[in-house]
Amino acid sequence: MPELIADEPFSPEILSTEVPFEGAIWNIRRDKFPYNGAEITREYVDHTGAVAVVALDDDGRVLLIKQYRHPVRQREWEIPAGLLDVHGEAPLAAAKRELAEEADLQADQWHVLAEFFTTPGGSDEAIRIYLARGVHPADEVFARTDEEADMEVRWVPLDDVVDAILARRVQNPSLIVGALAARTERERGWAQLAPADEPWPRHPKLRS
């Protein structure tokens, strides 16, 4: 039987580490470490990580939000998402909080759908995508400011979202990974969903 394809954790000895730039949200870190007989220096975004939510209603539609993203000068269609920037907050709790804060929704059923590194050559950002079903209005309506103040919210059939992805009309990575994973899972009877509270050892800052 062929060997399963899986990423391989590897932690080299860190000879030195420093933060040459501190930002308002995340920093730039510089590490020196030995690899393949050489001493290598690498700089990368030292990121908190994030969570995102594919929220499906009873008609199989995905909740999308349109939000301005300044670095790429786009108002992107996205799924609800946010940083793991609350000390001690579990990823599942963060996902529930983001769904409520960005869409005034809560859900009865939660599962882990997918995980990915956004830019593994330049950032340690890890994102976990949850599948939320049994969606209904939250107990509280949240005020939104800055880029969130003019967000557009739309429920879109999952197949239409996948069509937009394959036609290259949408670019957001969490949306792309989440929608493609959701449709694949749906076609397989949701057989590979993981428990919502499953440990996340691949997140660089949550490893034991």
C-alpha cells in the first residue's frame, strides 16, 4: 500500500532569533539555524494565526462577506475570519466569536474542515477553517467599524462559489480552500470532518 502523503514536522536548532520590526498587529522575526551543513538566516512574519468559517444554511448556501483589503486594493469576497489575538482563547471559541461579530450569527454544529499555511516561505501564519451548520441569528448584533463598516453579506449556493473560484473571479485563500473542501466533503457524505475541538499541533504557536 503506498505511503500516505503528509507534511513532516521538523524543528532545527535555533541559533539566534530577534525581532527587527515590531508592528501594530504582527512582527518580523529573524532566525538563524543550521540546515544541510550551512548556517541559514530567514526572516518571516511572526503571526498569531487565524480561524475562518464556512457557514452553510439549510439550503446549502455559503455565507460570504465582501470586505476591503488594503494591501491588495481589493474588496474581496471572503468567509468570516479573524486573528487568534485574544490571549488564552481556544480556536473554536475564536471561530464562534468571529461568526457572531462579522455576521451576527451562531451555529449549532461545528467541525474542523481544513487547515493550511498561508505563505510558508515568508510567514508562520496557520489558518484553521471550521464548518458551521444549523446557523441562526446570534443573541447580539455587533457594531462594525473601519473596513468592516461597509461589509456586504450574501448567501451563495456552494456550487456557485466553486464556479467563481474556478473562473478566477475570487482570490481569497480561506474562501478558496474552504469552499473546495466543503464541496468535496459534501460529495463524500461529510466523512472526513474532524471534531470541532480537535487539537491543532501544526499551528506553530499551539505545539506542545
